[in-house]
Amino acid sequence: MSKAVQVVTLLIEGMSVRAVSRITGVHKTTILALLLTVGQKCERVFDRIVRDARPRFVQADELWSFVHTKEAHIGIGDPKEWGDAYTFMALDSETKLILSYHVGKRDGASALAFVRDLSERIDPMWRCQITTDGFKPYINAIEEYFGANVDYAQLLKIYGKAKGEAPDWYAPTMVLDAIPVSVSGNPRIERISTSYVERANLSVRTHLRRFTRLSLGFSKKLENLKATVSLFMAFYNFVRVHQTLRVTPAMQARLTDHIWDIQELLTWASE
């Protein structure tokens, strides 16, 4: 258990599989096997505990990464799982609890699967406000699984090129404007925002090497990426103390009554 805790801790704190192998002396194949096992079990822990939530304001966004090969370099006959892989994530903006997540392509099917899972984790008798970006498949997905029992809005962002000395392929885009648009119900205009979930996206990139840009730590298999994301989501909700809240998001949402450590998370996952 102590060695498993050490490996998982290093993985969740931004180290690559090869770096963890060099430090711990555990073979990389063993590390990946442990990651798959722990990731699958953390998915079940998340599924079991994050239920009947009553958030007032939910923010949803997608975080880009890729598997094996970037989308532009995909060739004929390459596996369908290669290329772009997006992590959809929904966050309660008050408790900072991650309510739902999904790893897949940025398409209608993924949007439907993501919103369906989100709807199953919120108390069906509870009405909340949901804000997403301007991804069009969200509109049908929200209508399909929430119907009229939601106040839904989109935040449409207008992008332009950033002015700087970096080459075009590297320079980040600049947000010129953000336009709040009411889609259904009566969303509060001042709460139409995706700032908190975008900050959570930064936490993902900080903690997981697979999401670090311009590095060799990207995922070579989709199942490894999914396992890593599941591990992080459980870590974020139950183990990681939010600096503003001073407790974990799960404690703030009254799903747990104390701060877990990595060993307790692994123990729960093994039950």
C-alpha cells in the first residue's frame, strides 16, 4: 500500500510515468497497470458518492488533450481513439464540487453522454442554473435531459489573435468579448460565467502531466487517459483542500465529513 500511495501521489502531482519509475524504482508497466486499476475504482467511488447534489449554479466546459497523435496528423487506418480527446467537466461554482465529467470527442454524442450523467447526479426535484460555452450540441442535450426544469445560458466568446513576438502557431488566442445569452428558463445574468470551471481546467493541467502542452507526457492510449482523469476527479473532490474553502469540495457539499488522504482514497476504491 505504501508504494502504491507513493506512485499515485507522484502521478497526481504532475510527474510523468517515466519520472515516477525513475524515482520509485517501479517499472513503468507496473505503474500503468496500477493507474488503470486505481482509475477504474476511483470512477466507481465518484459514481457512488456524487449523487443527489443540489447546486444553485453549475458551470460546464471542455478541456482539450490528445491521444497518441494530434488530430491534424491522423492518417488513414489509424485507430479512431487517436487524435483529439476532450474532458467535459461540470462544476458547482459555490462548493467547487466537480459534479460530472466525460472523456471523448467534442461532438454531439459526447455532449449527450455528459449532460445525461450530469442530470443523473442532480436531485431531480431541484432547479439550478447551468452555464456552458457556445458549443451548439449542449442546447439539444440540456433540452433532452433537463427539459424545462433548468435555467440555461451560454457564454459566447469572441476570439482574436494575441499581439506579441511569439510565432502564430504558438501565440495564445485573446478573448475580445464575452456575450451572455439566455437559452431557456430565467438565468440570472450576473451568474452567467464559466470562470470557475476554467480555473478547474488549469488545476487539471497543473496536476496531470498528460495535459501539459508541448511535452512528451501525452497519453498513448485512451484508456490510460480516462483512468488518469477519473483518479484526478476523485482526488480533487475528496483529497485536495481548496485554498479558498479551506476544506475539500466534497466536505463543502456535505458529501463527506473529513479530508481524505491518498491512502484512504485507495482504500475506499478497493472496497
